[in-house]
Amino acid sequence: MAFALTGARIFDGNHILEGRAVVIENGRIVGVPHEKDLSPGIERRGIEGLLAPGFIDVQVNGGGGVLFNDVRSLEGLRTIAAAHRAFGTVGLLPTFITDTRERMAGAMDAMRQALAARVPGVLGIHVEGPFINPERKGVHNPAYMRPMEDEDIAILTSLTEGRTLVTLAPEKNGLDAITRLAAVGVLICAGHTAGDYATIMEACRHGLRGFTHLFNAMPPLVGRDPGPVGAALDSNGTWCGLIVDGHHVDDASLRVAIAAKGTERMMLVTDAMSVTGTNLESFDLHGRTIYRRDGKLTTADGTLAGSDLDMASAVRNSVQRLGLSLPDVLRMASLAPASFLRLDHELGRIAPGYRASLVLLDDGLNVRQTWIDGE
């Protein structure tokens, strides 16, 4: 049965509309008419606030007390997706970080089950490492890091539905691996890399599509050595993930990067760990205790270990800390990642034919309600 959401302002992906309704049927948006033009017989569901395309997060390590690396199962993925839905995320890539080949294969199996079961919000998998540079390891375990081999490529190309994203260091894997993955639709990001500008730009020409948590785990941009950051900002066909939490990157650096690249190719990401959606103050990662303190997650020596961030907070931070317009920020949280994932024909806008995956925000940009495919 069709129903209409009425009473809220609507951000359709381009503009904020007044006096409109969103008509939903069979999980899709069938129209955004003026409320006065609605059919008299249609069910009306009154809401208040701002209705926007739901958030999409391409880097989610865990949530609800579950870390994907530790709980590689259908139920684990259900828990992670549900925890982030509370913060407006209606589409996500659960992220499996540097580990053994066997566990990576297990993570792919769990994702295959989740996609077959149509777990709400799960769009595919992000495999971040182990094909990264130990010089820029961050909190990843260098004991597992290695170049990509044929067996790895077989695992990474094994999903027949959903999206597969792989973060790697181009200088550690060669162009052939990037070309082979890209040829079958795998999305590839540079991350945890020490590659120079020329190496990264050559990788872009062979299928590199984006950059994982820009600025973090990569050399800084320097006048005569632009490096990965310079390549990210200078490459026209790529997207960048940004962690806007006040800890990972200085606000000024974020503003400069966004001004250089444009909001349409900047994606808000959380890099969230298992504590999101819980009151937990610590968790274990590869045998090390990670502490949750003052809005960030660190090892005992202060190394950042993912983030204590959710997408609603990332949206608020981008408006309040960075001074960006709300429409630009909402696009960075929805349409930009949808475009990166090649899903912008069905997610990231409120328009006829699009999936009814939506978020309702109050005036403080807090999440009041979500819909995934109309539910």
C-alpha cells in the first residue's frame, strides 16, 4: 500500500522544499507532490523536522558492541547495521581491517549471507588491508601486512551482489592487481600508503577510485612533495573519505581540502568501532586494549584506533565546526558516497524511482526516525 510522509521540510538532494509530501510504495519513492495535491484516499503519516536522504557510511568497523573482525557472522552484521541506523545510517559497508587470509575469507562469507538475507542497510563490504604499507600502519597489525596475491584476488572478487571496496597501498601491490580488481567492479581506495604523487596518480589511471580517511595514515602534502593528499585533491575522478570528529584532522585542513576538491566528491565516514551505540569504555583489538576517552579511541600510547563517531555527529560537526552549509553536508553524507558506490541512481536523493531510505532530523540535527526501503 502506498503512503505519504507529510508535514516535514524535505531536502531532496538539491534543495530544501516546503509544503511537499513524499509518496512511498513498495519501498520506492513514487512522487514528491505538493501536500495539497495528494490523493484524498492515500494514507498520510505526519512527521516534523527535516526529511533527507539517509546517510551512507563506507567505513564502519563495528557498532553495538560488535567488531566485524571478531564477529564474522550474519548476526554480527545485523547488530552493526542496527547500531548505526540509530544515527541515521541507512546504508553502510561493514569494514574488515588487516587480518589473516582465512579470516578475510570468513568475513566475505558472512557478507554473502547478509546480502542474501537482505539485512537492512548492508550494501557490501570494505576490506581495509592487509595490502597496506607498514610505514603507515596506524593501529593495523603489521604482522599480517603483505602484497596481494592471486588467492586474495579470488576472495575479493567472490561476491556476486553488493559492493566490495578494498583499501590498499598502491606502492605495495602493483598496477596489475588494481587493474584486475577494477575490471570486475571492485572499488579501490588508497589508504595506509606512503606512495608518492606519481605512483598514486598512475594508480588512478588504472582504476583507483578513492582515498580512505584522507590525511590519516599517509604523508602530509608538502610544497615539493604533494604525496597522496596532493594526488587526492588533484585527481578529478576520485572521492575522499573524511573523518570529521575534531581529533583525526584539524578543522582548517578539512576546510582547505573540501574547498579544493568540492563537496560532491567528499564523503563523510565514521571509521567507527564496536563501542558506537554503547556505553562501553574500552574494547580489544588484536590483543591490545583500546580506550574510549574524550570523544576518541586510542591505544595506551595515544595512537588513534578508529573513531568514536557516528554519522549524525559527523553531520553536526561539519555544519558547526567547519561552517559548511547544511545542503552541502547532507550531500557529503548521502549523495557523494552513493555516487562513489555507483548507487546514485537509487540512493542519495528523494526523487521518483529512488529507494525510500530516509532520515528525519530535528532542528538540532539529531535523528528522530529512519526508513530503509520504506520500512
